[in-house]
Amino acid sequence: MNYSELRQKIAKQLEQLSNEKLVLVSDFIDSIKQDQSITQKQFPVNPLIKMKPYAYLADPSEPAISPDDWEMNEEFKEDD
């Protein structure tokens, strides 16, 4: 169902509702709008989004573990 068909269906449904039920529909729509605004406030923009990798001037080719530490850790491998 495309957008215009959906709008036509909803319009027909609204025409058949009593005033009391239209009030409920209106309240529901208001609550949806309120939920959307609350959701947007709960999840602010990430302040780190503009940061780039290696902003602290590290060399991307630099290993995370120095070769000396790597060799030391290799000595303590458990045999299976």
C-alpha cells in the first residue's frame, strides 16, 4: 500500500468515527509526537562523532604491543 492509498484509507476510517473516538485518535497522535520528541532528547548527538582515528598522533602502522612484550607473552603460552 503506497502513501496516497494509506492516507485515503485513514481518511475514510476517520469519517466513520464518532466525536468521542476522534478525541482518542487525536490524543494518540499527540502522544506519538511527544514520544518522538522525548526520544530525540534522550539520545543527544555523540560529541566524539567528529573525531578522527589517531587524533593523538599515533602512527597507524605502530603495533599496539611492542615486539619485546609480544615475545615475553609468547613464552607463557599453554600447550594444548
